[in-house]
Amino acid sequence: MTHPYETKALSTELGESYAAFCEANDERLMEAAEKGHSDPLLDEKVQRLNSSLEQLQEKMETLQVAYQRTPSSLAAAKKSTRLEPIRKAFSDYLRKGMEPTLALKAHSVSSDPEGGYMVSAELSSSISQVLRDSSPLRQLATVIEVASDAFEILTDPNDVGTAWVAETGARTETTTADVGKIRIPVHELYAEPRITQKLLDDARFDVEQWLASKIADRFARAENTAFISGNGVAQPRGILTYSGGTSFGQIERRKTGVNGDWPASNPADALVDLSQLLKTSYTQGAAFLLNRALMADVRKFKGSDGQYIWQPSYNAGQPAQLLGYPVYVAEDMPNKATGSLSVAFGNFRLGYAIVDRIGTRILRDPFTAKPYVKFYTTKRVGGDVINSDAIKLMEFAA
């Protein structure tokens, strides 16, 4: 469990690192303005301080995640006692292939000796928590659980027309709202970690913890990619796959003005312009998404007031700020290149929905890869944009 003093010490170190970075970058900018270029040694120093600042910020964010996931000793004891029969039954299935007892079946969504068994509620919760912690969009978007093969939502992209009229004037027909429907199907995602039976027979080996970490890591990587760039065919559809425009079903883009790069002067203006595309009604809860390389870029940018537009977070669990909005690292956002959509800004809770089919299923296979035991694990998840007006993208193009 994280200690308040640990957080305070890290906050102090983060503040000192940020001050050193700003001082070095100010010197670099001043030298570049005077000479037309900066000293390579100074560039290297700024880059080194930038990397150190990034590591400290990530550590600060990780501390709160660990703190929030640490239960109290009393709650942990109660939960352990209540779930012990279920945990033992599920462990017997994983280690020995024994058919789960009635206790486990009672806590499963369904069971089928030929198709595998639903994981225990505790293991499922552990997997879900890891998925959320490692996925920016899972933290920001609307997440819906369903018991069917799809989730449907009604949409109304147009307003009802109105007109002024005199008391006795003629009334003409106004435009009518076009109510439609978005259907988000769930798609099957699978992983198949394997382990030797000899290791499974070792009572000291926590097979559930091993399985949860392996599954969650593989699922998280696949989901993160799909939520950003998935094509919607047998996988979720990502935010970068929509055509540019302002019509319903298109996502508006702001060009940087330079192919594959930021503007040479006042690069922060491109981010300001991007944020201004979002309607005021969506700005409450809006956030930036970009990858680690671009995060290193924007830390060096100053606004028209001469202040840095990126600010670190000194409180564990809170993201850094960019132009006053939370900013998250999404490694699946592309690096800057000609025509790349490398920065997203929007209210993702209103703009994107992730749909989880209840339950994760595991099938134990000790036969096809002896002496290994394979655990064929599946979950079903979908994702799609539900309000394209709530998301904006930056295009690195002239």
C-alpha cells in the first residue's frame, strides 16, 4: 500500500525535475531565437530532463492506481472467507481438470464441460481492473455490460426545425429530426497461454494470478489497438477510422499546416485550434490522447502568454494537464508522419462506447501440446463511436 510520505516525496521530486526542465528548455529556446539553432549538448540535456520528468509523472500516476486497488485488511479477510470454496473449486479445475463443484457453477454465468467454464467472479474482476488501468479509452469512454450479442443506441443527429411566425401568419412545415440507430456488436477476443503440468502441480504456484496477468496483458494490448485503429470487422472500430468532416458519422480534423510535423513557429497554436473545434457543451470532461513521443514534444511548447501549455500532476492518480485539460498517453496513437492522425481531443465518455459481454470463458486443454497445458480463454467486446461530434483529431498535413 502506498504511503502518504512516499507520494509527498515523489511530488517534491517531480516539482524539482519540472523546474529544471523548464529552465533548460527556456535556455534552448532563447539560444535558438538568437542564433537560429541551439547547442546539441543543450538539446541533449533537455531531452534527458524530459525523459526523467516523464518517468516521474508515470510513477505518480501508478501510485494512486496501486493505492485504490489495495483493499482494507478487514474487507480482504471477509472476501477471502466468502470466496474460498469458489476459489478452491476453480483452482482444482485449472490445476487438475476436475469438473467444478456446484459452488463454482452457482457463481458462473454458465458452464459447459465441452466449451469451458466461466472464470470465477474474483478472477474476472482482476482481469477487468487490469484492462481498465492499462487502457486510456477504458478510463475515458462509456463502458457498458450486456448479456446479448450487441448493444443498440438511438441517435438523433439533427435538431427539429423552428421558425418565427405572427399570430395569424401561415405556418409552414419545419424540418424533422432524423432518428437513427447505432448497433455495436461484440467480437470474440482470445488468448491461449500455456504452462507445464509439473508447475501446475506445485502448490506454491498461484495459477490464478499467473493466468489473470497473462490474459489481461494480451487482452489489453489487443483492445487498446482496436479502440484506436480497429476496422470494425470482427473487432471494435477505432476512433481513427472515420473519414474527416463535420457531417454525422464523420470526425472533424484540424491540420497542423506542415506535412508530418508541427508548425515551425508557435506549435502550441495547433493544439489550441484543435481544442477550439469542440463545442462548449462537450468540453466538461474532455481530454487529450497522444503517444509518448508526442507527449515529449508538447512539454516543450509555450502558449501566447509565454507559459508552458503542459503541466505535471503533483497528485497521485491525476493525469497531467495540457491546455488545462487532462492528457493521457495512448501508445497506439500513431507517431507524427505525413497525414497521420496523431492527436485526439474530445469528450470520450459521450463520444465512444465500449461494450463488454458478461463473462470470460476458459477451456483447459492438456492434450494438444503435451507436456504443456493450454488455457484457451475468450471474452467478447465491442466498441464504436456513438457521437462523432464529441471527438476531434489533429492531422499532420499541410
